[in-house]
Amino acid sequence: MRTRRRGERVFGLFLLALALGLLAHAYGISGFSGLSSPGAFPMAVAAVMTIAATVIVVGNARAAEFSAAAVLPPVVTVFFLMVLAFAFVLDAFGFIIAATCFLLVAIGYLDRHSVLRTVATTLTAIVVIYIIFRLIFRVILPEGVLPERAWLAAAGDWLRAMFAGGP
Amino acid sequence: MSDGFSYFLMAWSDPSLLALTAVGTFTGIYIGAIPGLSVTMAVSILISFTFAWDVNEALALMAGIFMGGVYGGSRTAILLNIPGAPAAIATAFDGYPLAKRGEAGTAIGLSTVMSVIGGFVGIAVLALAAPTLSEFALRFQPRDYLLIALLGILLVGALSGTSLAKGVLAGALGLLIGTVGLDPLTAEERFTFGFVDLWAGISPIAVMIGVFGVAEAFIQLHDLDKKAIRQRVDRILPPWKQVRRMLPLSLQTSSIGVVIGALPGVGGDIAAMLAYDHARRVTRKPERPFGQGAYEGLVAPESANNAAVGGAYVPMLTLGIPGDAVTAVIIGALFIHGLKPGPLLMIETPHILWFTVGNLCLANIFVLIFGLTGIRIFARVVACPKGILIPLIVLMSVVGAYAINNALSDVYWMLAFGVLGYFMKLYGYPVGPIILGVILSRLMDENWRRAIISEQESLGGLLSGIVQSPLSLVLAGAVLAVPIGNLWMRSRSANRSAESKTKNEKGNA
């Protein structure tokens, strides 16, 4: 007998509702106007998805054994909220500050070792990631509060002046 | 011919390409080894980062990570019984018992050599088959593309995850996600709900990073306290006699690997399982029983999963249809750099094939070099505590998603799909078909429309066209065979378990 996990039936019903919603919306694109209409493919796929979802819901209802293993342990919810907060403040605070705060809080929460280890790991990671992604890959990361570009420009000028001022 | 040869050597002679392949392979081995990091995740994140690069450099890095990653999963499978990558699940069956007997070094050495052999078989097939196949592919009609894409999604859905229905649902969901935006042929809004932002659709990269990166990171939170056990590792290089003895099996399983890799949608993980199964059936007198440290049980999956890499490139380059999840992501990279994977690729830009072949060979050699060295440092890095690893994965996922278009909305989509992917993985829904669906959605939609329009909107005409063309007939047969075969096998195993149940009850009575 198939084992069912906590919340699996609800999730199955959610997917069925999603499939039905998508099917209804797909119908709204162009109805049954023709096999090559823009809505034809989405409708066919949504119909298949609905059938599959129904089969799953029926199968879930039949499965007898139930596993009480936690599906959403608190650590997952808390961590998710941290990630969400990080995404919210990314633009406003800029990458450096937001990422540093995120890593400090997240590693501190998940790793549970000394504060020193958390801070050291965070700083190393931020420096390495910054060098690799901002300087080598040249990915533009949100600037936010710190005047990153001004600093980098100033650093570049300084380096050039250093080497130009030599022999 | 000499043109092709010069492209073959490009990765070997250009210092930056050489370095990138080496870095890619080396990083790939670690990415493949560390459970929680995956090659697909890494390549997804890398697409947006390498956007501004020269296409050859981006491809070189990704090829290295691919080759290295598929091999790397075997390391932790052997040392810790934790496969770092799905392709290494079968490796743990006999690899870990070997390590427990104190033969971890031999196991690692043997798996490295066998992976490299498998890799070369895969590359050889790519080099030989791709030019022929792409000429053949010019004869593919729209309905054939439709059928082969459908076959890929069905295969992935049927072979991974716990039920065909779940796989089909995931694939359908992916296809629908791919239709979001303005219809390419008529510019009608599909699933945009009035948001202009959605006219360009949802970025497949955001979906990929969410479903493979973020979701996996959240799943790993369940095992936060799993501790790694250290192993003793020495005597790495396998004796030549042993390699020679294993060679026939390795070549057989490499062939299995290439074919499976070439099938759209299915890749190294399934190839490794089928190879292990094959080895169990053909090895008559293993030194030790399978499951307790049989060398054959180690050789088979390792050759197969590396051979599948070369195999996966075949349909990707010739038909524009990914051979597995990683090549699905690499197709995205090719599009971003302005290339068109498909039959036209060989005509317009043939150097990509020879460059890839040369590049993969180089990466394979690096696998041999890096695989046989630096194992002690490796053991320490791989034991990185999850509490540190998981936030780092998420951070890089967020950066990767943001870097696609410098838009925070991609980050939110990634998180949304991360949540969806998390619950799907938890409840046994395969997530591979989602990505495949997203990538193949436009190809299927356009080919469906082309096929049905060319038959004057008559479904009967389309079906008779399929029956009349031998190629289409074979493909259609394969498409039907997947669900039928799947249901038949399930009813057989259900009967068997019912039989054994009644036998047990009778025995107890």
C-alpha cells in the first residue's frame, strides 16, 4: 500500500484546482475555435494536467498508510522567511549589506556554532562571492545604500595612478 | 575536415579555454560530490552569469562542470554512502561496501578510470553520430518534432518519481509555464492576466534555479544534523589487469549510457541504474556478491553515467531537443548566445560540434587527472556543514536569478517555484519534467500548429500522415509504448506483491 505523507492530499487537491483554473483560462484564450488557434495547445495540455491531477487525487484517497513525518518543520518556515526578507531588502540596501546580513542571520541560525565562526564564514563568503561575481563575471548587483560604483571607480583610478606614477 | 580538426583543438590550444575547462571540471567534481549542490543547479545559475562572455568560454566552463559533476557524485557515494548526484545512486550500492572494507582508494581509482572510459565512448558516439543524425534530422517533419518532444517528457515522467500521473502532471505544468506570455504566432495574451510584465513570459532560468536550487536547499534542511564519517583512502591507481578485465563490461554499459543519454529527457541517473541492472544480469561469477562490494557493480554505473554526457549532447546539438536536464539548461545558454540548436546548427555553425567534442575530451582527461589526485583535501571540503552550505546555495540562487535581467521579479518567481518544487519533491513528484516542459513548450506548440495547418486543420489528416511516414510511425509507437509499458510493469509488480502477500499469509496460517 502506498504511504501518504501529511498534507499530501491537500497538495493533490491544490494541484487539481490549479489545473482546472489553468484549463478555464486556456479556454478563455480562444475557446474551441480551431486546432491551430493559440489556445489549442494550452487547452490540450491543461486538460492532460487535469486528468493527471484527478488520477493523483483518487490515488491519494485510496492510499491507506500514513506517515506522520513532519512536512514543514519550523526550521524550513523560519529560513524561508529569512530568504523572503533578504529578497525584499536586496534592492533597497544593496547586495553587500543585504547579503552580509542574510548570511550572518542564516548561518548563525542554522549552523549553531560559535559567533566567531559565523562571522568569519560570512565575511569570507561575501568577499569571495563579490570578487567572483562582481569583478570576474561582471554581474551587476543592486547597489543600494553603499556607493559601490564610486568606490570601484576610485579604486581603479588609484591603481592606475600608482602604476603610472612609477618608473 | 581540417576545419573541424582546428575547432577540435581550440579548447586545447587557447589558454583561457583550457583554464576554463580545467576550472569547470575541478569545480564540477566538487559540485557533483557535495550533496545539496547539483550540476543542473550550478549550470542554471551560471547561464545568467556567463551572459556577457564569449559563447565558447561559457560552453567550455559548462562542459567541464557537466563532466566533472557526473563523475564527482561517485566520490561521496563511495566514501559516505551519500550520492552527491542522482547519477551516482547506483554507485553507492557497491562503492560504499568497498569503502567499508577499507578499499575506498581502489574504489575511487576504479570509478575514475571507468568514468573516463565511458566518457570517451560517449564523445566518440557524439562525434560519429551527430553529423549523420543532423542530416537525417533535416527530414524531420513538424509532427516528428512534436512526437519526439512528447516522448522525452513522457520518458522523464515515467522513469523518475513514483507514478506516471505525477510525472505527466509535472511535464504538463512545465509546458503551460512555457506558454505564458504573448503567443509567438498571433501575439495573443496567454496566461498573462493583464500584466504587461508577463508578456515576455516567465524566465525559464528563474524556474530552473527555483526548482533545482532553492527547492533542494530547503529539502536539505530536513537533514541538517546528518554528520559525515571520515574514511581512510590509499592505493588509488587500479592495476592494469583489473582495468582490462572490466573493459568488456565497461564498454557494454557505456553503450547503454550513450543510448539512454541520447534519448530526449533521460540522462545519467537512469543510465546508471539500467547499467547496474544489466551488470547484475550478465556477471555470472562476481568476486563478491552484488551489494557487498562487487567491482562490476561499481564499474557499470560509472561508465554509463559518463557515457550519457556525450549521448545527451547528440539530440541537443542536432535536433535542438535536450538529451537530459543539464543539456536542457545548456540549450538555454546556446539560445542566449544567439545560436540555434537544431539541424541548422550543423549547417550554419558546424564548429560548435567539433569544439564541443574537443572540449569534452579535454574535460574527460581533467576528470582523470583531478580524479586520481587531491582526495584528502576533497574529503575535508565535502564535509562542509549544511548550516553553512544551505544559506550559500540560496544566496547564489538569488544572485543568479537577479542577474538574469537585473529584475527583482525574477527573484520572486524563483522563490515561488522554489516553494512549489519543495512540496513537489516532498510528495514524490518529479521536477525534471517541469524543466523539460518549459524548454520544449514553444517547440511543441509551434510544431503542433505547423503540423496541423499543413494538414488543413484535419486531425485525421495528421494521423494518416503519421501512419504513412516510417519515422513518424516509429516515434508514435515509442510515445504510446511509454505509458502502456509503464502501466503493464506496474500491474505486474502489483500482482507479484499481492501474490507474495497471500503466500506469506498461507505460510503463517
